[in-house]
Amino acid sequence: MVKQSHFVNKSQGFFLPLVLIMSIIILLIITTTVKIYRSELNITKNLIQQLEVDTIIQMGLEKFKDDSSNIEQTKGIITYSLPKEYNVNIQYHFVEENVVKLDYDIELQSNESYQITQFVPLSIKPH
């Protein structure tokens, strides 16, 4: 005859391990959900900041294109103040007749700065 386990025969001892396992699973699910939520907040903040930087680059490029007809030198620095107190320093250098290298130095409201380099074809030549 096979002995039956006390654990299986007595229902009073069966519920404690079941409750512990279920409690641990629920606690793990809640903890994981909170960590995922915090990570998503951080990702959203970074994406918003990236959109701000991309917008500032586009605005700075358009202002540079508007002002490029007045440029007399092949090298120089131009500073633009954009809405929301953004500052952009654009260092330009005409590497070819119709191609200009732009080095952006962008300062955000949060006192963070970004440096970005871009080569842009322009139809206007410096004087």
C-alpha cells in the first residue's frame, strides 16, 4: 500500500502554501507594473525632449536659410533666440560651393545642451 502524504490528505495545510504563492505572484505583478510605468514615463520625457530639439534644429535651419543671403563670410557663428527661451548657436562653414556644414549648439530651458552637426545644400553662395 502506498502512503499518502499528510500534505494532500489534510486540507488545512494545503491553503497556506497556495496563499503564499498567490501573494508572491500578485506582488510580482504589481511591482513589475510600477517599474514598467516608471520606464514609460522616462521614455515619454526623452521623446518630448527629442521633439523639442528636432523642432529647434528645423527653426534654426529655416532662420539660417532666410539670413544666408546676407552672409558675406565662408565661416562664422550666428546666434538665434527662439520662442520659449531656447537659444541656438549655429557655427557655419561652407565646405563646397553649395554645401554648408552647420554645427548647432542648442540650450534648452532645463539647462541641458546638445551639439549636432548637419550638412545642408544651399543654393546661395557667400559674398
